[in-house]
Amino acid sequence: MDLIPNAMTVDVEDYFHVSAFADRVTRHDWDRYESRVQGNTDRLLSLFDEVQVRGTFFVLGWVAERFPRLVQRIVKAGHEIASHGYWHQLVYDLTPEQFVKDIQASRDAIASACGVEVNAYRAPSFSITDKSFWALDLLREHGFTTDSSIFPISGHDRYGVKDANKEIHQRETAHGEISEFPPSAWSRGRFHVPIGGGYFRLFPLPVTSKAIRVVRREGRPAMFYTHPWEIDSEQPRMQNLTKRTRFRHYVNLKHTADRLRRLCQSHRFDRMSTVMDAVRQSAVC
């Protein structure tokens, strides 16, 4: 297990794409907002180059279509490209037909941008839950072989599947098997510390480091996730947000980049596919 790295993942979206703002910002208005995803993603690329980490970038199709050179820079830097859907819509709010249209549009946009036919997917806001397991069959039918959308926690208002498998595992669908690499959390009873995102910004760095060590002691690699907007304390502020949403989105943005750098210096990270290959080889041995 010591030879297996953890997975570093980035959901490439802009600050106005987040699900928490969906009732304030319609997708038809996205082009009216100042886009900051290129500069923020480039900052992440520089940080990862500095600490010699390569990861998996789940790119929103909307971003790939508008900023193809950004996707090319991600690939050129040695990172893995995957899909985050096209419109950042919650899967359980879509019909199966709408979901298929969205994932196809995302694959087309990414392939047009960088020539890569992606085969890994992460749902916006981890929105494959017990209400939307049907999406796994459609992913497999349309060329995806890996998913990272099922968060094995409970108590969150938008995502989570209680008692879901925490291990990297295969799920059977009508169109064949699909590999699932679940996001990671340190769980003790009702207490959950997801490894990344707003929790990384909320808790002191030692808490995330402890969570990673606990997950690894349980015999599996950890998965960390972040977003380009999370290192951008200068992003435009949305108005008329609830206190909860405002706190979740803006807490400790100015500290994220430094914390991420220190985290990468303390733990080994790599692409999701590299980690999965290492786990498979370890199982064979």
C-alpha cells in the first residue's frame, strides 16, 4: 500500500458554475460573467509542476468549448483529462435523455479541444446517488469506463450514498462493467471529513492530512478533489446568497493554494488512472 499514491483530482469549472449558485445564475447567463477559469487553472498547473504532482482534470464541456487552449495546456503538462459533464447539471434533476445529451456534448467538446476521447466521468456535485444510479448504465453505453461520482457519506444536502462501497470497485451495468473510484472521506460515526473541496478550506490542514492517513490505514488510496475557483480569493462576489451558501463558497479561499502546496509536499499524489492501475497490480501480487 505504501507504494500506491493517492489520487489528485480537479473539477475544471468557473466560480459561477457551482450548484449552490444555480438559483441565482442561469446557464443562459454564464457568458455575461467574468470568466476566471483560465487564470486559476493555470495557477494550479504551475503549483502542481512546482511540487511534481500530476492529476486528473474533470473538465466541464462548456469550458472546453470556449477555452480549448486551456485544455491543451492541461494535457501538455502531463495531466489526465476526464469529463465533468457539459452544463454542470445535477444528474438526478435530468431525464436519462437529457443526461445522454449532456455527456455526449462534453465528450465532443473535449475531443474537439485536445483530441482526447475521454473515458472517465465525475457528475457535478457528485450527483449520482440512489436516485440516479441509472446513469451508470448510460455512461457505460456511451463509452465511459470509469466513474468518480458516488460519495460514500450521508448527511449532505446535495450528494452522498449511505453505506456505499468505499473501495475502488467494479459495478455491473446492462452494458458491461464500469469502474468506480469513490471520493474519500474520514468517517467516525456521523462525523465525516471529505478529503477536499470546501472541507479542505474549512478545516486546518492537519485535519485533511489525518483524514488521508486514516483512509490509507484502512487499506485504500485517498482521493483529493478541488476546483480552480477555490484558489481565487479575488473572484467576483455573488449577491443575495444565504449565509450558509456564502460561508461554504468563500471560506478561506486565500489559504487554499498554500495549503494545497503543503499537502502535496506531505503526501504522494498522481493521476486517477495511475492509482487504479497500481491498486490492480497490488491485488495481483
